[in-house]
Amino acid sequence: MKIVGVTACPTGIAHTYMAQEALEKKAKEMGHVCHIETQGSIGIENKLSKKEIKEADVVLLAVEVAIEGMERFEGKKIIRKSIGECIANTQGIIFDVIAEVENS
């Protein structure tokens, strides 16, 4: 499965990057492709390409604040999860995302 997403927390520091790292690492371990853009205190990093978004099966938004560029995801399956869940239960979140995509 190909997953793209955005992480963003209110302060845009630690949790934004912790969630991004956890999601990408766990997805890879589970045999999936995952690219996560961060929108933190220093702006957008690891910006998703149009190709990555187009090829994605799903968009995972682990955001606690409004993000830039939501229009890029128009027409894609979007799943929202809390940033805390993505850090504390990364594998469970990925299983949830896969199940939601397969059941839609």
C-alpha cells in the first residue's frame, strides 16, 4: 500500500517530527511505502510531490492544526488520526488505515 500524509502539531516541534519518523519507519517495516510531509514551526518539510500524491492509495492526516495545501488531496481517500495515536500506537494506526482503505 502507498500512504502519504501530513503531520502537524500545535507547536510544530517534537510531536510533528516524532509522528513522521514513526509512521515512515513502521510502514516500511510492514512492507508499505509511506511518505509523510511535516508542517512545523519552520514551515513545510519533506513536501509531498504531485506524483507521490497521485500514486497514493490513501492520505493520512495526523494534524492538530489547520494545514496548508489541503486542495492537493481532493479526490483521495483521507483518514484523520491524532498525532498522539500515531506516536503511541504506530502499528495499530497503519493497520487501521489499511483496513479502512480495503473496506471502502
